[in-house]
Amino acid sequence: MKNHHLNHLHADLTGCSDQVKPRVKPYKFSNKRLKDLGLEFISVKQCLNETVKSLQDKGHLSIPPHNAYTRL
């Protein structure tokens, strides 16, 4: 009942046009232009490591004791 009420209020948000008429060819994303501009991509693992290190350096994230994970 609650969802029906929300759908009635926001009828334009109930579905995607692709559900009614799917694309014949899927959209292709290319990062070639970004690379041509000099942007370098890094792995998710490297990104997360750098983010955690930065947060620790700035004092927003505490550094757990070295043996904190040995108990798991």
C-alpha cells in the first residue's frame, strides 16, 4: 500500500524507459579521452590503501594495534 502511494505521487520515477523499449545496442564507455589527457587509473585495492593511509595520516582513522586482527 505504501509503495503504491509513492508510485502514484511520483509516477515518472516508477520505471526506466529501457524497461519498455530496451536499447538495441548497449552503451559503450571509453576512457581513452581521459587517458589521452594524462589521467592515470589505479586499481581499487591501491585506491583503498591510499585512502586509508591518508585518513590515518590526518587523524580521521585510528591505527589498530598490530595484533588486533589475529583474534579473528
